[in-house]
Amino acid sequence: LHVKAARILGKFLLSKETNLRSLALDTMCHLTASGTMEAVAHVRSHQETVVLALRDRDMSVRRRALDLLYSMCTPGNARGIVAELLQYLPTAEAGLREDVVVRVAILAERYAGDRTWYVDTVVQLL
């Protein structure tokens, strides 16, 4: 059931309706926290679409996209997500910028495979 829900939510991410996109991102965030491994993997398969949602015209969609990227992060995709968030940071509005910085710092510390990457990431935050 979780996998089926993740598939349907993936389609909602592409909707022109802001409320549907927001609902999909929020529900996917809940799925990553409490869903089955298979459902979580399916949510992670939408990473590129979620990254695009960071540039949505609606602030609530951008915030939920940030929340979902943070919650879907694993050792395997952490560098990619952190790179996307760092690229987004200069264009993020002030209300979201602080959250992006905090999330990047946490992810960099949590998934630091090597010290060089961690230091480079933290320096970029400064």
C-alpha cells in the first residue's frame, strides 16, 4: 500500500495544482519517516523532481521540498542533495535560507565520508 501511495504521489509532484504538489511533498516526507523500505526507495526515485520543486513559485512547496530532500537523504545520495542545496542557497529567500544552511550543515556532518568533502561543504556555507 505504501508503494502504491508513493507512485501516486510521484504523479502529484508534476501537477499544475500547487495544493497537490504541496500535499505530495508533505505526504512523501511522512512516508520516508514511517514507510516500508520499498516505499522509501520509490520516494527517493523522485529526487530530481523534488529538487526542481525548490524553485517552485510557491513558498510552501519550496519549504516542503527542502524538508523532503532532508528526510530522503542517505549515505548514497547525500553528496548530490547537499550539492543541489548549495546551488539553491544563493537564490533562496531570506525566510528559507537559514533552514537550508542548517540542513546542509547537519547533512554534511552526518554523511561526511571524508574530511575534505565536509570541510569544503562547510566553507561553502560561510
